[in-house]
Amino acid sequence: MEGLARLEYRGYDSAGVAVVTPGGLKWAKRAGKLTNLSTALKENPLPLATAAIGHTRWATHGGPTDTNAHPHISADGNLALIHNGIIENFNTLKDELAADGVSFLSETDTEVAAHLVSRAYNELGDLTAAMLAVTRVLEGAFTLLAVHADRPGTVVGARRNSPLVVGLGEGENFLGSDVAAFISQTKSALELGQDQVVTITADSVRVIDGDGNPVEPRAFTVDWDASAAVKGGFATFMDKEIHDQPKAVADTLLGRADKSGHLALDELHISESVLRSIDKIVVIACGTAAYAGQVAKYAIEHWCRIPVEVELAHEFRYRDPVVNEKTLVVAISQSGETMDTIMAVRHAREQGSKVLAIVNTHGSTIPRESDAVLYTHAGPEVAVASTKAFLAQITACYLLGLYLAQLRGNMYADEIRSILKELALMPDKIQRVVDNEEQVRDVARSMKDATSVLFLGRHVGFPVAMEGALKLKELAYIHAEGFAAGELKHGPIALVEQDQPVFVIVPSPRGRDQLHAKVISNIQEVRARGARTLVIAEEGDTAVEPFADVVFRVPQTPTLLAPLVCVVPLQIFACELATAKGLDVDQPRNLAKSVTVE
């Protein structure tokens, strides 16, 4: 149950557990959040056992009901199975099973797998062999775990296109979709590869490939502890993670440059000659990570003079993209398990492109399937709506851009050193914004009845505006849109009416004077039409004051680095507005932290 609590961010529509006891298989499952299952188990405890499986669900096939909750049980009551992902050919398999007389209780694709593994076990007499046989007929993305009444000390798992890691304990072993599940018990873990089947007992771990041959999985050590995955005195995980951001940025920068300012990204195992030959970069990502990629586009193009495209991963491979051996594809994902991005990575590599992953989670699929990886070192992010991972991703993108500029000779060494010095100051600047959070929270509480909020930005302020809108949609369930401020007069200004709240991200007046003046004009345009203007501007920028109803100040920062401070008030605003509305900040409705289905 502790492990499930740590994984509830991955799904919280329903939850269930099954245990293998001397008296046979016992289970309990409930719709709703994990607390519903906890209550049920307190009222009717399960017998003691030494092997168990558990699951928190994000519904795909069938609604969040007790019946559809995992685990699913075989017809003879001897096998329990849980599943992450989607089995794409489940309808065909279900029809075949139904023709053989199998009855189905749920609407899920998972129940099909439970009946198939049970039938295979009855034929083969071996749970590992049964799991391997069934994976050969399944299509789609899945992680499966199964226990059987005849094997009281054994859990068998399999993975395809979905995460599964092994935790190595003393006299105990674990399987989880994330190391957070077992971090309080062990930091020693094993990566499992594609189409591998793992069998664990208290004292052994055995892994085979899709052909049944033994394999040696790669071992790794988790570099954070259980305390990093708890709230630490904050009301919500999101609150904690907003306050973690200075450290997340500092840790992502740590050890990347020597005293002379020379960057050495040791995790990038792509030859320098290949990186020098790159003539295009394509960033693939989804949601918040895609907005980090948009920020990267401005910085990398400016510093390296390489064209950068930013693609939504779920669109990338379906439009026949033009990529080749001279294209560097940068895949950004907090979890490293985003299914849309995994499939885009595979497509890019099939076209001959080198792929560099920017991820936060060690041992995950995307870095394993990429040519190189740049880890963000943000620590575990539990709240579904991303905050510190976003800032860490942007920071990693800056490092990549500077490294490429250094390698390709686009910038002088002193220019790179100067930017690195500015980056080193960013954790303190972010801390200053966080320390002044009460002004933002007061405004958010006063706006708890708002039904629509617009966000405007130019240059790097545009992706910040889109991220601010996304946070509000995710957390407060209200209409919110981010626009390029220059696009305002081409249509969106029709949305502005009396008292319409409009956030405006104002660029530094010190960097691009023309851009600053144009955004001031945008503020005047919406205010003249009755908007309530909430302005994010640098300390000392007095030009905004005549046209702003509220000004949220951020420290003076070079234009390209400004997203690291400008987005923080928008995160705090969304968090507090949702709290004021009485909503669950950490687990918004219909969302999951890691989208492991395509």
C-alpha cells in the first residue's frame, strides 16, 4: 500500500491488490482513489502473505468501477493479473476466448490477458513460460504482473513499450513501474529491456528475453531517497515541488563545466564529428515538455545558428517528417516513459537520425533507446502538473545549446562563460520569486470565481504564456489560453471583454527594446477593451506601471534565460487558484503523471 501511494500520481481512478496465501488467492479492489481501498482493507483485512501485486489505474478501457479495477482474476480464481498500457488486439483475443466459453466480468482489455495467462499456465504448468507465451500474441503497449495460487512465493512480470523496473532487497525483491514504489526499501535496481519477462522470489531475480534466453539486466543505483518523495511539510506535492525549483536548476547545472567554463557533458555519447555535422535539430515532446522545447528553440538558434523545429511527439511520425543522419532529434520527457515520445524516438532512429534524450528518470525507456542522454537531476516529481521538471528541462536545453555552440565554434569561450555565470545565478533568482509568493497567492484567491484567463507573451514569453495557460487548465478546470502577443490583433482580441483577466509576460527593457515596447502596446490594447491586466515584469521596469492592474516582479535576467523566473508566478497562481476552488492540486481529474499509452 505504501508503494501504491507513491505511484498514485500515475493513475487514481481505482486501486486494487491481490495476495497469495496458503489458503489461495485473496484480493480487494475499489473504484476511486487509494484511500477507498485503504478503508476497505481496514474493515476487511487480507490474510498475511509473502507475495502480492497492486495497481492504481488510469482508465482506458472501461470506466473507473470496482469491476474494472485491477487486479483481474482468472475464471478458476487461481491467477491474478495487473496491467499498465493498452492491448490493441484485445477485441480479437476476447472473441476467441468467448468462443471457447470464457465469460467476462469487466469492460477492460486487461481481463483478456488474465484469462490468456491462466489458460497458458494450465497447459504449461509454469507461470514464467505462460507469461512469455501470452506476450507473443499480445499487440500494443503493456506491463503485466501476475501471481498464481500454486506459486505462493513468486511474481512474474513482462514489459513492452511500458515501464517496469526491479528493486533488489535483502530477502525481498520488488517490481514497479517507477523506483518510487520501492525506494523506502532499497536503492538498488535493475533496468528491464523490451519484451523481457522477469520472475522474482524473495531471494532471486531471473530475466529472459522474448526467445526465452537468459539475460543480464543493467544494474543502477537510485540517487535520491524516500524523503524526496514526501511532502516535507507542504500542503501539496506541487507546493513542495515549486519550492524545490531552485535546487532542481542548481543540481541540473552541477558539474557540467570546469573552472575555465569549458562544458563537458559526459552523458552525451555522440561523437563530436557527428554533432558538428548536424544541420537541423528537431525537438519532440508533449505538453509542458514541448513548451520547454519551444524555449530551447529560441536559445539554440540564437547561440548555434542551427534551425530548430519543435514537434508534438504524437504528430511527428504520422506526417512523414524530413529527418536524416544530419538531424539531431532531442526527446524531452520527465518520466522517460511518455509513449508518444517513445514511438517518435523509434521513428527518428529508423530514419538514421541521432537521438538525444533529456529526461529526469534513470532507467526509463527513452534514454535507453536513445543515442545519448542528458539527465535533469530534478529528483522525483509527484504532482501530476509539472513544475520543477519544466525548469530543469529548460536548463538542460540551455546546456545543450551552449555545448553545441562551443563544439561548433559559434561562440567565443568568454561568451559561453558569461552565460554560464548568469545561469549559475538563476537558482537564487528563482528563490527570490518563490519567497514573494504571497502576493501571487492573494491575487489567485481573489480570482477563485474566474471562468477564463488569457496569457500573452512574445519571444521566449510566448511558450511561458502557453505553459501558464496549461497549468490553469490542468489544475483549475477553467478556460485558459496562451497567445503570442503579436497575434492578438489577428483574432484573439475578440475574446477580451470587461474584467477579462489577462496575464502579460513582459520582456526585459534592457535586452530587446523594440520587443519591450510592443508588449507595452499589447497591454494597452487589452486594457482599453476592459481587460484586467496582470503583468509579470522585471524589477525596475516602470514603463508597465501605468497600464497594469497588478505587477508581479521578477529579478532582472537576460532575455533568453527569463522563462526560468517568469513562469514561477504562473505556477503559484494556478496552484493557489485550484486550492481556493477546493480542487485536488496534486491529482487533477482525468490526468496521469506519465502518459504510457499512445
